[in-house]
Amino acid sequence: MESLIKLIQVFIQYGLAPTATFAAGYVGVKYGLKQLREEKKIDIIEQQLNKFYSPLLAYRKETQAKGQVRFKLKKAGDVVWERRGEHARQEDLKYVDKEIEYNNKQFENELLPLYYRMLDVFRDNYWLAEPETEKYYPILVEYVDMWKRWLEKSVDPEVARTMGADEEKLNQFYEELERRTQILRSKITK
């Protein structure tokens, strides 16, 4: 019994401090590695937001805002058109033609290039896309390619209409961008 007590005393005197230090170091390293993994996850989420989702969403918001301006102008123009008499309407036709011309040029020179930028962001940062978002890449490619062909008059208008070269095809993609951005933001703020 006495030898057991001496052994415990020796352990306390010479072994407890190193064992406690080793245990504390082990716990510290384990905690530190966990922190590094968490920081890495947050870094990737920040990259997803900064280089992928935010730019795509901003381009979407810009195309949407310009579409809303076109809609408001048309709506206001319809009201004015109804108030005016037949003679004034003939005068207004020049504005209608100019508006159509402006809208066509705006699509070709401003809006379609925004879709090209969306493709660039998607292509250049594809690795940052969540699997749920990746499935929309071919839909975006098709939409942009159809309009490019349309503008270059390399596709029959009836064929384009049959394939549905309208932005409605992208609505689910836009919803995914909004949803995913919110999900990623909430992960960062936790």
C-alpha cells in the first residue's frame, strides 16, 4: 500500500503536469482545427456570394429594372393614346416607332450583353455554384444562344417561337439565385 502511495506521489510530482499539458494541447489543437475548418467554409461561402451569386443577381436585377421601365412607359403610353383623338394618334405613331426602335437597340446593346456577362460569371466561377444552381447553366446558354441567332437572322422566327426564346424559361433560375443568396447570407451571419 505504501508503495502505491509513493507511486501516486511520484506521478503527481512528475507526471501530472506533463499529462495535463498534453491533454490541454490536444484539446487546443482539436479546437483550432475545427475553427480552421469553419473559417474555410465561411471563406468559400463569401466567395460564392462575391464572385458568383451576387454578380448574377445584380445582372438579373438590372435586366428586370429596365424591363419594368419599358412596361411603365408602355402602360403610360396606352393611357395617353386612349385620351387623344385620331389626328393626335397619327402624330404619336412616330414616338411609337421610336420606342420600338429604342427597345430593340437596348436589348441588343445593353440587355443581351448583360446575359453574356451572366454566362461569363457562371463559366468562370462554376465551381462556386451549388448543385441546385448548376442545372440552370444549360438553360441560360440556350436562352442567350437563341437570341444571338435571332439577332443575326440565322434562325427562322417560327422556329424560335416554337422553341420558346422568352425569358420565362429563366424564372426558376432567378428564383434559385434569390433563394440561394439568402441561404448563404444566413450561413455567414450565424
